Amino acid sequence: MNFLTSIYIALTLFAFVGYASKSTGVPIEDMPIQGMELTFVVYPNLLNTLPYPHFWSVLFFIMLTSIGFSTEYMFIHTVSSFVHGTLKRSQCFTRSETFVTFIICAIVLVVNLVFFASSAGYYWLE
């Protein structure tokens, strides 16, 4: 399923970039095809050119939100399972996996706050 989603996103992306290139007269080589500019500038502008732009914008927001939540859930679950399994195997830690997940979420929160407070996260993404 992940493979099919990637193919669908690639087809949609290049169709939108080709449409934007043709409608604005900017060559495809000069179009932004990476980074945050694509997601938060190009896609919303292209969605405004479609019929019923508010409907498509809401769907786009729901898609971005669900991708973000599922990615974060997968990351936290993978790391907490690994840490809990490693600590449980070493017999030095007897807490539940919920406690380990809470500690990992707290660490991720502190790291993310540092990135948002200093605007360093944007530069790391670029």
C-alpha cells in the first residue's frame, strides 16, 4: 500500500508541477519540486485553481495531518518498543512500556520545542 501511495503522490505532484509550469510560463527546471515550499506554497496555490478550491484545500489539510500523525505514531512506537525490549532483556528495568513511551514522548517534545523556539528546524529541513 505504501508503494502505491508513493506512486500516486508522484503522479499527482508532477501533474501539478507541469500544470503550474504551463500556466505561469516558468520552465519546469525552475519550479520548486522539493522542500517545504512545495507543500505550503505550490500545492495551495494550485488547489485554488481547481473547481471548488475550499473542498480540495480541506482534503489536502486532512491528508497532511493524517500523514503527520501516522508518521509520528510509527516513530514513537518503534523507538519505545526497541528501548523497552532492550531494557527488559537486560533485567535492569521493570517499568511498563507505557512509562517508556511517556519518557520518549517527553524527550521528543523538548527537542521539538528547541527547534521551534529557535527556528532551527526550518534550516535543518532545507
